[in-house]
Amino acid sequence: MAQWSARSWRDKPIEQQPKYSDPSQLQAVEQQLSQFPPLVFAEEIRALRNQLKNVCVGEGFLLQGGDCAESFSDFNAPKIRDTFKVILQMAIVMTFAGSCPVTKVARMAGQYAKPRSSDFETIGDLSLPSYRGDIINGSEFDEMARQPDPERMIKAYHHSAATLNLLRAFAQGGLANLHKVHKWNLSFLASNPLKERYQQIAEEIQSALRFMEVLGINADNNATIHETSLFTSHEALLLPYEQALTRTDTLTGLPYDCSAHMVWIGERTRKLDQAHVEFMRGIHNPIGVKVGPNMPPDELIALLDMLNPDNEPGRLTLITRMGADNLANKLPELVRRVKQEGRNVVWSSDPMHGNTIKADNGLKTRNFDAIHKELRHFFAIHQAEGTYPGGIHLEMTGEDVTECTGGAYRISEADLSSRYRTQCDPRLNADQVLELAFLVAESLKAARNGEG
């Protein structure tokens, strides 16, 4: 295999990249970014990789979630706090039900680029470049906004740095206190129409917290009660940005993409002979690969050979996104093949992307029951194959939006337009995602207890 460098991807074919009008401006921005401090540190990245190593062998669970696409215009502390809170609320339920540590990875502080199915968007007689995320161009449908602008990478870097600063403060500053997080969950349950179903887990968590207090384990003398670790992730789509933030670790001499702790490649950019796979094979971050219903087993094994040639546990997460009606027919043969080959991977389920539909009013949406169905099938398939269902990957927000239908509050298609705020794809709101956490907790508990 050819020697790798942070720029060797430039010798490969590439898809899903903007066409910048001024190459010299792009080069100047890349040079500027390459001199900026790293957003995350190699030691933090190694800590995540170690946690995922435990998940890989069935001694943990990966919870990955956040915005479909972050936005410069919707950037504020309350929104970041609300997403942080709901991730913690989900994690405490899953930790207790599964009796295992939950690794929390946010789709935040860098999720500014989005792949598109078409290079152009046409409204009436006007065709303009598609919106590819705030790191590339603007969402407004006018010629100036839609022109790719390299300077947006600088803006994305500063927004990501500010987000990380706030997340670190929240994680270490008391907002992560277990007692506080559990009170938020009790508040969620108090008004939920289906609270009886989830009440038992909540009461058991309450008893466990009281027991720890009786033993003298509290926030004053034990950091684990009031602090947590939260890692960041995004799709490594815009490779000039990712290359510019790749650094060689002074301790190990290894290259890390310091734009995030974990990065992934999507369905559209995982071709073996193309640029995104070339870039990802050389960085030492934990990486994810989206796996859709049309992935042949041989291609998956070839990807594993390329991206994890030493078969290291914790290196690679396979994020299945097949749709509730496809998963049962498509996933088992992939799971079997990976198991037969003895490959070390974390299996995670993205139940969002395969279940996107268009409502009668033209808005994209996803149905809660379809999302839950795909997750149920994911757990059942791994149970049947003797493999471990290691995680979930969700597009979600801590806000009270109306973008996905269903859930305990029965959001209908008619309700969607009342608070439909997404920059791109529909997200589960805070109530829906917490309800899903309690449902996943039941499946996780059964999986870890060896129940069918």
C-alpha cells in the first residue's frame, strides 16, 4: 500500500466537495488553519479509543447523537446546554439498565458539512449550488450565499472552539451531577403519557443514588458523581479542513485529526479507491463508517482491511443505516461475515437515515415507531448472531421541535410546521429522544442479560 500523508488524499478521486472559485484564497485559509491550535488533543482521542475498545468487547455502550447539521445562525449557549443535558439524561438511563459504562459522543463542535444527492438545487428557472453546510456556503437561496467560501472554514473553527469550551465547562462544572440529571429525568416522566412503562427504571435509579448517599459517596467527595466525559464527532467530509487540523502527536509521533475526537465517513464517500478512505486510513482517531443496505459483504471486508489492517479493537465503528423494513434482510449476512473473519468492530445503529420520508405538506420527516423498529431489529439480530449491539447514533436536539412524527405526544404530520427548525434532516426532540432512551434501555438490558 502506498505511503500515507495528511495530503495523500489529494492524489485520489474525490466526491462531495465544493468547487471554490479562488484556489489561492482556499490555500491561504488552509495555511491559516494549519497554524491554529488543535481543537482536541491526542490524549483525549486515545481516551475515547480506549473506551471504544471496551465497547468492542461488550464492556460498554456507545451513545452518539446531536444535530443533523450545526448552524452559525443558531449558535447559542442554551442550545448547546440543552443538547448536552439530554445526552446525559439518556446516558444515565442506559448506564443503569445495561449495568455498563456509556461512552458519550456528541455530533457537535464540527458537524457543519453535509453531503448532498445533487450538486445543484433548482427553484423555478433558477439553479444554484446546493447548500452543503455552513462550513461551505449559506442556506439562503441566492447566488451570493450559495457560492462556496473558504473563509467559512475559519468561522467553523471558531464556532467549534467555543462549543468545545462550553461543553468542557458543563462536563466539569456541576451540570453533569448525577442527582441533577436524574431529577431532569423524573421531571420528564412526570408529564409523559407513558410514564408507567418507564417508572420502574427511574425508581431503581433513585434507589441506587440514595444507597450511594448512605455510603457517603456524594458530589463533595467523589468526582464521578458530578463530572463526566463527553467527546465530539462529525462527518469528515470537507477534507481541506480535516487535513489542516491534522497534527502529529509529540508523544507518539502519530497523526491525529484534531478537529474532533471521532470522525466518520458516509455512504457517499466510502469508496475504497477514493480520497475520503485514503485520508481516514492514516489518522489514528477512532473512525466510523456508515453502512447502508446495498453494502456487499466483500466490500465491507475490503474496507476493514483498508481502515483497520491491524484489527485493533476500538479503532472502527460500523454505523448501520438501512431502514426499519430493510435491516432484517440486509444486516445478518454482514454481521456473520465480520464475525467469521474475526474482525474487531463496534456495531452501532443509525435508525434515522433509512427512515426519512416526505410528508404530504412536503416536509421531510421520520416516524418514531419506524426508528424504534429499526433499533429493536438491530438488537434482535445481534442477539441471534451471538454478536454485541454496541451503540446507537441519533440525529436529535434538546429543543422542543416538531420534526419527527409519533412518540408519546403523538406528533402528527399536521403538527410538523409548528416548530420545524432543522437546517437539513428531521431530528428527534428532547421528549422523543428520552422516550427512546428508556426503550433502548430495555433492549440493552435484555441483550446484556442474554435474553432473546
